[in-house]
Amino acid sequence: MKWIVVAGLLSASSAASAECVIGMKSATSVSIVGSTTLLFTGGIVGRVVVQTLEPVRPGARFAIGKDSFCDVDSRAIYMDGRPLQIEQVTQSY
């Protein structure tokens, strides 16, 4: 029984942690890879997957408002001048 409780606590704590990204303004390319998912690549950023709480539109203009930010930052990425609500970010090098 102790193992089940410990496993549950570990999974809950890892799910609650926020992911942060560094160097977003160095990204050289952005692609829409899903209805609510963007992929930023290039520069020192490596690869950053951003999942939003709202749909992203093909042909929209995207701008990066902050060089470094964590999940749920509402002023980090803009679509057509309007801030996107971020659900999750994941960075890999």
C-alpha cells in the first residue's frame, strides 16, 4: 500500500511542475503542427513545442513577446497582435 501512495504523489508532483523556456527570441522558424500547437525551432532555442488554450490559425502572424517564460504566461507569444493563452511549453535541444 505504501508504494501506491508514493507513486501517486510522485506523479502528481511532476504533473504540477511548470516547464520554462529560455532564448525564445532566437527562434528562426515557427510551424503550426496542430490546431492548438506551435513548434518553434532554430537559434539557441532548439525545439520548443507550445500548446495553447485556443486554436491557432494558418497564415496568422506570430510574435514572441518574451525571451524567457514558463507555462501559462499570457504575454509571451502573440498571434496577429493578440496574446495567446499558453497551456504548456516543452523545450528540447
